[in-house]
Amino acid sequence: MKKVVISQPRYLPALNFLQRLKHADIFVFLDNVQIQRRGFENRNKILLNGKEKWLTIPISSGSRRLIKDSVIAGIDWVDKHKRLLKEAYSKSPYFSEEIIERYYDGVYEVLESTNFNYRDVLIKLVLNACDIFSFKPKIELASNLVNDNLKGPFKLLEICRRLEANIYVSGPNGKKYGVGEAFKGSGIIVKYHNFKYPIYKQFNSENFIPWLSFFDALFNLGLDKVREIIYHPWELENEENE
């Protein structure tokens, strides 16, 4: 049964995103939709001095641009974000400057070779994160599979048809956007990733704060423990209409 996940790429992704990357038979980067402003594509949070801090990749192109056509503003953010990660977690029990460098490895080269293309830089960073946890996802681009003009869940359905998917695995938010209804009668089963975020001791916070960048769990729990969480079989919830 071929399981397909479709999602916009993510910067500094949380653990649920990495678990989908690990377990999907094919992971499709949804690069032919408009960029999300104030979403989690180009930003995520870390804990700095016990407070949530956004790290954001600056975008110079307009808000109506498709992800594949969007442009990053400069390169200064790379060193700034590395410095803030080191400042935030240098006293954590499993801090590793080497792992931070691994995450950003090759990013300058991609920025320069692609004229600061937003999609290609995000994909490079996603693949670097997967490499840290010792797995290599099978990646496809939505723009290579379907017309840019297709909208909403019907675009997702057409992607699944092109890939001959048996199961489409959505995040829980898919329930709000008519995914189940769009796939009804298609022969493709819809399931939702029901990720239970692990609670752990954060060295710099009294109250646990979930859904941060994977670096928070990594530097508080260690590489082996976080890899175990990512590799754990994913919990999939059936579509109510199935």
C-alpha cells in the first residue's frame, strides 16, 4: 500500500513533520501554491532564555508568489540563526555545535547557485535534517506532477492519482479543508497523522512548550532518543467517512 504525504516544506521542522518524512513512501513538496505568510514554512520557534523566539527566513518576493518562484532576502539570516541556536542551547545537556553546522551545510551554495530560490533552500535544509537522523526520504515536487492552477484538496487528489497512491496521509488540519470529501469515491484512502508530541524536561523552561523546532528536543533528549521518536510507527487515524 503506497502511502503519500503532501506538504509545503518547513524550516526548522517540528518532530511530527520529520516523522511523516520518515514513514511516507513518497513525500511531495507542495511547491506550486502561494507562500504562507506567518505560517511555518519559513519560520519556527526555539527557546531562548526560557522564552519562545521565532527564527524566520526573510522573503524579498511578493506574498502572492508561488513557493517555487519565491526569493529569499540575502544570506545574513544564516549566521544569525546559527548564533541564536548556539546562544539558546549551548548549556543544554546534549548540545552539539557540529549538528547545527550539519543542518546548514551547503545552504550558502544553494542560495548562490539558485539566485536565492526559496523552495530549493528549504528542501536542502529539510534533507539536511533527515540526514542528521540517518534517513533519506523519497521526494517529489508537486510542480512536476500537476498543473499550478489546480486548487485546494483537488490538487492533492490529482497528485495522489499521478503517483498511484493507495493512501493519502494528511496532517490533522486536513479535516478542516474538505480533504475527505474531495477524495470520496476516488479509491484512495485518507488517513490523518495523529502525532502525540512527547513531553520532556526543557533545561531552560519550567513549563513544557511543545511544537518547537526539532533542535529543542534534540538538545534536551539527545540524538538517539529523538531518532527513536521519529522512527516510531506513526499513528494514523481513519477518515470518518471510510
